[in-house]
Amino acid sequence: MKVLVAVKRVIDYNVKIRVKADQSDVDLTNVKMAMNPFCEIAVEEAVRLKEKGVATEVIAVSIGPKASQEQLRTALALGADRAIQVLTDDPVDSLAVAKLLAKVVEEEQPGLVILGKQSIDADNNQTGQMLAALTGMGQGTFASEVVVDGESVNVTREIDGGLQTVKLSLPAVVTTDLRLNEPRYAKLPDIMKAKKKPLDVKTPEELGVSTASKVTLVKVAPPAERQGGIKVGSVDELVDKLKNEAKVIS
Amino acid sequence: MSILVIADHHDGQLTGTTANVVAAATAIGGDIDVLVAGEGVAGVAEQAATLAGVTRVRVADNAVYAHQLAENISALVVALVGDYSHVLSGASTTAKNFMPRVAALKDVAQISEIIAVESADTFRRPIYAGNAIATVKSDDVLKVITVRATGFDPVARDGQAAIEAVDVVENAGVSSFVNETLAESERPELGAAKVVISGGRGMGNGENFALLDGIADKLGAAIGASRAAVDAGFVPNDMQVGQTGKIVAPDLYIAVGISGAIQHLAGMKDSKVIVAINKDEDAPIFQVADYGLVGDLFEVLPQLEAKL
Ligand SMILES: Cc1cc2nc3c(=O)[nH]c(=O)nc-3n(C[C@H](O)[C@H](O)[C@H](O)COP(=O)(O)OP(=O)(O)OC[C@H]3O[C@@H](n4cnc5c(N)ncnc54)[C@H](O)[C@@H]3O)c2cc1C
Ligand SMILES: Nc1ncnc2c1ncn2[C@@H]1O[C@H](COP(=O)(O)O)[C@@H](O)[C@H]1O
């Protein structure tokens, strides 16, 4: 069974972003970029499935500008066998990404597609579910455990009240939550080897998908700043402030 | 314009957030219907009918909707969506599961976790873990939207909507429910609590979370946690507050032994009053705290419990 993993190039999660002065967008010039953390978990899960003999081949896919090849090379260094880039400089929304991924799914016929649950830039949490809808597959979102068993997969999902396990027939879509696994680091020899692994480049036009979106970004503003508070010297002072100044306890 | 709000419910009870979602629908304007899908949900429908501003509650009561499987619920919503201009739901894990599926099946975008309505087609939503607020305009014929409950005050419960059964049965047949383990707690729900006290890695281990219990009892608080505390196995995942956990905005949030990473702040910085207890006076959490107490939590917590 082939496993397809979708990886997105995003701002490094440690970077605190700034909004552009003209409020047209966030400012990403000279900002450190990385693989979306949830995608790292997706790659790790796919590679573990291969190590267990469940997956025969792991294919990483990314949609984005030329530079997102860096993240595909990272995926290859972490153990993916080959990569596909859908090259576009246009901003692509989740629906367009899902449509492009659906085309790749059609070509590659994977048994399982693993995505992150959420990209940390757009905070959309949509793409996996949309891909599942477009391909008619079942979906196991926010996964903290994935067990492939013959023709089906059991996915344990992190839900508001606890955990839920669903059984999906294959092929299926899984999106990763943080506790699914702890991603490994790429070792130097693997990074060298990754440079020689195949990386195919396609375009949305070749795949016959339009990336036009009906949603426009009107404005991006910084959030309301909190007024700096004070330090209190003791528990007594804290309780007094909460009672008499903030009036949030009685 | 007409809006379909999909009710969030659990254990035969309508969850509080549906009242916030109806408030968002009211801000958009137009007729508001509520869809209750599940098995044995007559009681939920009755509760939904009391939400102010709702015209009609549509009830799809069938075993195929029992566990809110996304494949079946999304198919149901698509079957009912007809002429509605907007479909709204809260941002629970249930809705986050099926709503994007609805959007894709209708070939429209989804707008995730709006915190404000500017007009019927323009909304505000946080991006980059809440470090920026985007205003987005949608020209889609159908707007599929999830609503962050903390952005809207709930509507009153003095309405009297009509209740109607819907006999659409959609079973996609690609997924089935296996089991569920739900945390049992006497405490208020994290999302709905007026006071939340959360512990981080500084708590040291799971047993020490008991130090928060007495305080939570006295304040009627829900107990939350940072991801580090969840990852370390101190407490279960459903307690995680943050960008990728629960978003809370209580009147009082007390962060104990939590450093204040941006991903944690994303989940609590809209709280009315924030208290931080941390032994490191330079911890970033103090930058958002109204009241900071520098000290060892193992000394501070018992004192605090005694003083309340
Ligand atoms: C993609 C992604 C998503 C994430 N999502 C979330 C999320 O939703 N929620 C979240 O919380 N995190 C999230 N994180 C993790 C986040 O980056 C931080 O790692 C995490 O919040 C740190 O938790 P902490 O503050 O408990 O631990 P630490 O950063 O280790 O801080 C512990 C604090 O405890 C204090 N302390 C220690 N001992 C004592 C004592 N005896 N008395 C008083 N104070 C003490 C220390 O001074 C320190 O400030 C995410 C990370 C990634 C990459
Ligand atoms: N441009 C992209 N290229 C590849 N995968 C993507 C892209 N955008 C989103 N994804 C995948 O979809 C997941 C969820 O993203 P989102 O729905 O945008 O929050 C990510 O973790 C990726 O696995």
C-alpha cells in the first residue's frame, strides 16, 4: 500500500509574526520557514508504517512556491521515498489544495493519505476533511493512534470530551494530532541521500485544477494588545486585588 | 437570507456554544433554522427551540447520526442545505470534523472560527495562533462558517421555535464507530466555565494537579493544562488549552507553572482577567497577566486555597 503525505511550508512555529504596516497581510520577508509541525507528525507516521511493513512506499506532496521543495527534501530525509511538488506562486486556499491533492490521489491510488490537522499559519483545519469529501473516502481526523488492519484502519481521535475510535475502510484520510507520535530528526547522511531521491514537479494547470478562490483577504490587523499588568508581592495581595479591584471573585 | 445553524450536543444536552453560534447568525441577519442531528435527540431539539431568534428546529433523529460520524452528518447537511445562504456551527471537534466536508461537497470555501461578523459576507477570524486578525470576504453562494464561541455573547433562552422532523437518512458506509472514552468530571466544561485554572509543566507530575482541585472547588472553576503537561502524561488531552487545544475566555484565568508560549496564549489571552503564578520572573506569561505572582507554586497554591 502506498501512503501519501501532504506537507506544507509555513512560518517556523517559534517565530512571532508581525503585521505589515499597510495591513495587507502578515510580513514574511526574511522570516524563518519550516515544515508545518502537524505535517512532521504525518511524515513520521507514514515512515513508521513503512518500517512496520504496512506501507510499501511513502510519497510526500506539497503545493506552493519553488521554496517549498525544501520541506519536500526534509520529508525525503525523514524517510519518504519520493516527492511531488505542485508548483504555484498563487495563494491557495484549503479547497484548492484539497482539489489538487485529490488529483494526485487519483494518479497515485494510495491506500492512506495522511495530512496535518491544521496549518499553523492559516489555522484552517479543513484540508484533510475536504480531500476526504472530494474523493469519497472516510476520514479519521485529529488522530492520536492509527492502526491499519487489512482492508480497514482504526483511528483514535482526540475529541472535546476525550477520545473516540472510528473504523474506516481503505483508502482513507487521516489527519494528525500532536500526540500521534514524536517526529525524529533528519540525520546528516539521510539529508545527503534525500538530495538524490526523485522529486517531480507538476503545475495546477497540468492537473486541471483552478486555484482561484472566492474568498478575499480584505485586511490583516494585529490583535488587541493586553494592557500590561502588575506583579503582586504575596498571596494576600493577589486575593485582595481579585476581590476588590478586578472583582472576579467574591 | 436564511441560515442553518447546526446544533452541538452531547449526552442528550445542547452544549452552551450553540447559543453563541445563534448570536453570530443573528448578527448576519435573516431567518435562522437549527438542525439537530443524532439519535434520541428529542430533548436536545426542545432545548434548541428555546434559543432566541430561531424560527424552526429541524430534527434528524436516526441511528446513523448517533456518533456524529462526519461522513453521514455532512451528507445530511448537504441534503438539507437547499436555499440557505449560510451554514454555521460552533468550532467543536465534531463540527471541525464535518463542516469542511460540507463545504467541499458544495464546492465552496469554509471560513474557520470567525470571531466577528462585519456583514453577511465579511467576517473576522484569527490567524497565526491569534497573532493577527484577518478580515475575509466570501463571494461563495453558500457560506460555510465555524464560529468561535468566545467571540459572541450567547442569545437568551426565551424563544419558542417550531420543531419539525427531517426524515433524511444518509449512511456513507465508509466509516463506523468503534468506541469512545470520555472524561467524567463534576466540574464545569472548560469552554463554558467562568473561572479556569490551568497547570503546566511546572506542576511536575499528575498527582500534583490535585493542588489545583481545592482552588477549583472554591472558585467553581474548570481545570485546564498546557500542552507540555498533557504531553508529559500529567493529565488527559481534553484539558489542553491553546492554539491546537481548547480556546477559552473566562472572567478569570489562572496559569500555574506555565511559561506562556504563543501557542498557549492563543487559547486564553482573551480572558477578562489573567493571573500567572510562576517562579521565573521573566516568564513570558507575565506579559499578558493582569496579576503576576513570582513564586514557587508548591508554596503559593496551598496558601491561595486557604485564603479563598
Ligand atoms: C504545533 C504546535 C502546537 C501547540 N499547541 C499548543 C497548545 O494548544 N497549547 C499549549 O499549551 N501548548 C501548545 N504547544 C506547545 C508550546 O509551544 C509550549 O511548548 C507549551 O505551551 C509549554 O508548556 P508549559 O508552559 O507548561 O511548559 P514550559 O514552557 O516548560 O514552562 C514551565 C513553566 O513552569 C515554571 N515552573 C517550573 N516549576 C515551577 C514551580 N515550582 N513553581 C512555579 N513555576 C514553576 C517554569 O518557570 C516555566 O515557566 C504547541 C506547540 C506546537 C509546535
Ligand atoms: N499547500 C499545501 N501543500 C501541502 N499540504 C497542505 C497544504 N496546505 C494544507 N496542507 C495539508 O493540510 C493540512 C491542514 O491544513 P489546513 O487545512 O490549511 O489547516 C496541513 O497540515 C497539510 O498536511
